[in-house]
Amino acid sequence: MEGPRDRTIESPCISVCALDENDLCIGCQRTVSEITRWAAMTAAEKQEVLEMIAEREKKMLIGGRS
């Protein structure tokens, strides 16, 4: 069962909205699905997305874009 929607975790959007060749936003590193679902996500779901963003950014820093 999903928990209540969470409005305390701010969106990672930085208003640089364009998709790269992997369909990730070049500004916030989220997928289209993550972007469109953000407002309805629970705190746990948002935290999971933020952790995935951190992993994606780490991969970019070491030279991979997958």
C-alpha cells in the first residue's frame, strides 16, 4: 500500500528541461516517468528517485552515460 503523497521533498528540477539520448532530463537526471509522477509520489518513492539520480550523476562523472 502506498503512503500519503509527500510535498516536503522538493523536486530536483532546475528548469533546464531537455532529454538526452538516454531519455534522461539533462537538468535533473530524471526519466519522463519520474518527472510526471513526482507530485503523486510518497516520500519514500521520492527518496528512491533522488538516490537513483545520485547514481546517474556519479556514472556521468566517471565517463559513462548508461
